[in-house]
Amino acid sequence: MAVSLGPNASSAGRRRADLVFQAVALVVLAVALGALAVLVATVWRDGAHRLTWQFLTSFPSRRAESAGIYHAIVGSLYVIVLTAVMALPVGVAAATYLEEYGGRSRLARFIELNIANLAAVPSIIYGLLGLGLFVRTMAMGRSVLAGAATLALLALPVVILSTREALRTVPSSIREGSYALGATKWQTIWYQVLPMAVPGILTGLILALSRAIGETAPLITIGALTYIPFAPDSVWSAFTVLPIQIFNWVSRPQAAFKDNAAAGILVLLALLLTMNAIAIVLRDRYQRKGRP
Amino acid sequence: MTTDVRPLPPTLSTIVRAGAQAAETAPVKIDVRDLNFYYGQKRALDGISMAIHANRVTAFIGPSGCGKSTFLRTLNRMNDIIPGARVEGAVRIDDHDAYGSGVDVVSLRRQVGMVFQKSNPFPKSIFENVAYGLRINNLTRSKAEMAERVEESLRAAAIWDEVKDRLHESALALSGGQQQRLCIARALAIRPDILLMDEPASALDPIATQRIEELVYDLKKAYTIVIVTHNMQQAARVSDYTAFFWLGRLVEYGRTDRIFTAPAEKLTEDYVTGRCG
């Protein structure tokens, strides 16, 4: 049969379906992006004029125009760094155990199922757990440490699940190569498997921390203050974080405070984007490592 | 698969023939008795018994799925990491039971090195790839000694001249043939007694293959080499002994020239002449 390159009945129909699908996908994407753009634009319109050096370096005040967000920025940074420091080693260790040592045992499968469930538990439940466990039983008080520990619990399931995924993507040829040189299981994991899994682990950590930095409910539950006139200076300090400060301003009746809230949202967004950017740079550097 | 066994290159064939006529003086390095191997319920190896001689090259040939790679991997217990794998019978290396209760698998693998079908350099520098085995086994006392051992290994694997100016570049930038020789250098660095090679040249072009074959020929002075290959010309070129596997059984085992010129079994003859498999 001769080759024919022109359109025919069957290909025309399939092409039409293809076009329709493309159009639908484009519309859905436009709606999602449009909503986001409107949101950011509205916040920008209300808040941009409050984004001054004074706003970034001042403490809260009864007068909206002299109120600032310094204490909340420092509080958020404290909490998020401590959260990462706690969630990363514990999460990676747990995932390594489950993936490399737990194998297909009944216990490992039971734990895995529960971790997947934990990832879906509402954050306020973690707040209640943090209140009972860290604030009261372990007597940490309403400190930065208790807040970070609570958020670390919240972040753990995501870190564990993404680390397991990352460990699974390490090719078995690398493990075998290491074993064949007389490496123990631990040496193989520590020197070969984990380094190759770093990009995936970092991606999971970014996701988890991005969620944690926006959390309000669990921190209010454990007693983070909505009004404090100082920035935390140690892990035992009382503290507040950006979302709580924003929530506080939104709930005030005066319109001027609403503008402060909008500016606070912009600061939170900037912080989040910076965090993600740093993580992406780190991830790329690790992905390139060892590659030509 | 080609049907004829091409004439051996003059130098190699002369040596192979000469070696074959002399009585075997080399001691037995690996002694396998009645080895059965199971993947779960499936029996992959059935009653294998053979003696592999020291400082000789022994080739395993046979069609895909005949168990030759599985058998190779029982010799350094690489199959241990496969869930559901089970071994019966005995593998004695220098008269020690490799599957005995007191055996340290890690130490066994240090002495029975392995090169894989697909080159698997670590995503690190060339130097680090070779140094890794030395590091994890604490084999060197100083940086200078480590650098020395790395160079010695790279030279032994005939890749030193190609990489000496870029030791700290990524191993993944090397060509396929270079990567495989790097993997051989990596295996040699920890000075094993035995070197297992699982189709080390199957993914390489003819020139790179030839270099690996020359290397195998050189290395047998110092090592006992067991090589799995799909390529019968390769088996004929590099090996002193050849074992023919078929459906998990060892059909015939003997000196390479006899296996290829006067096989005792009909099945072997059919396979080496290309009538089956």
C-alpha cells in the first residue's frame, strides 16, 4: 500500500478529540492561575503601601500605622529552622529503617499504613498532641521549642513518605556494586544510597516545611501568643508566627489593620518563596554532584 | 548467533592449546558440590558440582535464563540480598564453606570480587570510585598509600593512562568501555582472590570488548577468574575452562578447547555450533 500523508476520516476525528482535550486543559489551568493572580493582586493592592522598613522592624502596636511584624518574622524563622532540624533526621532515619531494614514484615507494613494516615490528620489534632506531650508532660511550656516539636510531628509523615520514595529510586546496581566491594549494609546505605536520595529527600522536606510555615491552628492550640511585644531570643521564649499575627490583624475591626494583614501575607509569601528557592538550589547542586 | 567458531587469534590460541595439553597443576580454588538454588518455589539451579582452578579463567556459557549468572552470584553470596532466594549444597572456597554458619558475608565478598554486566560506577569521581572499597574496608593507613593503591588498580585495569589527568572528574563522564574498566579497577583495588565477571563486555563495542578480554588474560596471573558470557567466541578466546549450562543444569564442563572441538554431550555440540539456544 502506498504511503498517504494527507488527512483522512479516522485521523480527523482523533485530531478533533485531541484539540478539545487541549482546550479543556488550558481553561482549567487558566482558572487556577487566574484565581491565584487575583488573590495576589488584591493582597498587593491592600498591603503594598505598608511594606516599609518600619513595618518589617517594628513590634505590634495598638496603632495600625506604627505596628510591625519583626517579632513574627523572627518567630517564624526560629520555628521553621527548629522544625527542619528535628523532622529531617528523625524522618530520614525512620524511612531508612522502613525501606532498608523493615522490609516486608508485618510490622513495617502496619507502620507504613499508619504513616500514610497520619499525613491526612487535621493539624489541630497535632496541636492537641503537642499541648499534652510537649507543653505539659515534657514541661517545655509555650516555647518556640514546643511549637517546633509540634510542627515537626506534623511534617514527619511527609518527610518519611518522600524519603522512602527517594530511597526506592536508587538503582539496585549501585547497592550491588557496593556490596560486591565488601561493604556492610550500613556502609552501603550511608555512603551510596542516602547521598543519591538527597534530592528527593530535600523535595519532601520543602513540601513539609512549606505546609508547616503556614500552620496556625496547632500553634494556637499549644499556646503561641497572638500578641507579644518582643522577638524570641532563645528556644525557650514565648513566640508568635506570621500566620498567627496575620490572623490577629484580620480579626481587628479597624480597616488599617486589614492592610497590615495584607502586608503580612506578602511577607509570608516572600519567606515561603525564598525557602523554596534555597531548597531548589540545594537540590540541583546535589543532582549535579557526580554527574558530568 | 553465528554458527561457526572462528579461528582463534594466533597468539592466544597457541597459548590456550599449549596450556590445554599440559596436565592441570593449578590447585582447586572453588569446589561446588550438589548445589541447588531456588527463587521462592522455582528451582533455578539443579545439582551443580564443579571444581574451579586457581589462576585459570573459567567461562560459563549457555542461553539466557540457563542459570549461569545465578550460579556466579552464589559464589560470592550476592543472591543473599534477593528475598526468597535459597541455596542447598556446598560451595567451598580454599576449603572453607562459603555458606557455613560462622561465615562473614562481608569478608567473603571482599575476597571474591565481582564485575557486573552493566557497568555501575558510583556517581562520584574516578578516584573515589576506586578508593571506596579501600575506605570502607580500612585497607590503607595514609592518603599517600591510598593514592598509590588507586593508581596501581587503575593501571592493572589498563585505564590509568586515559584517566590520570582527570581523577577527580565524575566517573559518569567516561565512555561505556572505560566505565567497565573502572569497575574492574574498583574490584581489584581491594585485592580479592577471585574475580567474578558477569558478562562484562556484553554492552560494549568490539574495541572495548577486546581490551576487556586482553585484561582478563593478563589478570589470571594474579587472580582466579570466572566469567559469564553470551559470546562463544569470547569464551573460546579468553578461557581455559568452559562450563555449559542448560535449564539450570551443568551439562558439560572441561577444558575450553575440548568443549569447543570435541564436546562429549550432543547438547553442548548443538549449542557451540549454533544449532540450538
